Amino acid sequence: SQQGEEDPQALSIQEGENATMNCSYKTSINNLQWYRQNSGRGLVHLILIRSNEREKHSGRLRVTLDTSKKSSSLLITASRAADTASYFCAGDDKIIFGKGTRLHILP
Amino acid sequence: DTGVSQNPRHKITKRGQNVTFRCDPISEHNRLYWYRQTLGQGPEFLTYFQNEAQLEKSRLLSDRFSAERPKGSFSTLEIQRTEQGDSAMYLCASSLYSLNEKLFFGSGTQLSVL
């Protein structure tokens, strides 16, 4: 399975700071995706990075992928209160999620 | 609104009763996934369909759980003889299968077993 494991489990930062969370996976992938989940809601797709890409940007999001280390990172710049959520990564093919990183933005 | 609809939004039932949830995916999506999520945990994969074929079931899916997608459109997840441990959020997601598959999630059905 393409299970992702996120790290850290929880992260609290001040509004305006950058937040970095990491993901490790075990098997080969064609792509890796990041999702966000607000409390009590379904997951929302944020960004997808292909296995032949090393970095990708989308607005305030920056994702990196290191296939040799089977790891990815998600950077959220200039954090806002609305970024408070849980963040999950997953590889492709029967998408399986880890426990996520719970991000809390402090006012 | 992602276009994936789940009903009901909340379900309260007594232990031992049967419950059924429905998921209506985005119409052109051929893959449909079911997940279960408890508080503070990530979504646990239960099963997925490609069109009407159920391709895989998790070991988490006991014999009391059954899922169908009869015409490759909507799907139902039934839990028979519910137990308190079944209390969770049940999430449905759909996708158009490709090398860049992205899942679109519904808002989930919150099940409480008393």
C-alpha cells in the first residue's frame, strides 16, 4: 500500500510564521498528494507532486519530494488562522492516509 | 461543496441495530472509496470500487460490514449488528482514476452507537 506517515503529529505556530510538515512513505509512487481536513469535515485536496518533480508551488504552499528518501515536505508560508487543520499525505493507488499533522495557528 | 454527497449527515443508533449510509459521487468518477475515521486519527481505508467492482476490502472491514455500488454510480455501506466500537465518521470519496488521481471527499456520516 502507499501509506503516508506524517510528522510531527502536532504543530503550533504563531500566525504569520511558516509551517513545515513532513511525510514518509514506503513503496514506489507515481505521485504524492497532500490533503487538508478541517474539524468534522471531509478531506480537501491541496496539491499533487509527480514522482519526476522535486518541488511544486501553489499559492502559499510549497511541496518537495525526495524519491530516494521516500519523503516529502509541505511548507505553508505566512500562516493564517484559517490554516488551522489536520494535514495528510498519501501516495497513489488505493490511497491510504497516515495519522496526519494537526496544525494550530496561534493568534 | 466538492460534489460528493453523503447521507445521512448524522446517525444515532442503538447497539445491535443495522445502519446504512449512502454516498453519491461526482457523476463521471469511476472510483469510489470508503474510509472510517475516529477522533484524532487519520482516515482508515475500508474498501474501494472501480465502477461497480469492489476491488479491495481492508481487514478492518469485518463480516458485519458490506458495501455495494450496484450500477457504478452511488454506493451504500451497511453495518449490521452495530457495536459501540463502530462509532466513527464514515467518509466517502470519489475520483476519476488516472496517474494523477485526486480524491474528492464528502462531508461524512457521523455514526454514534449507544
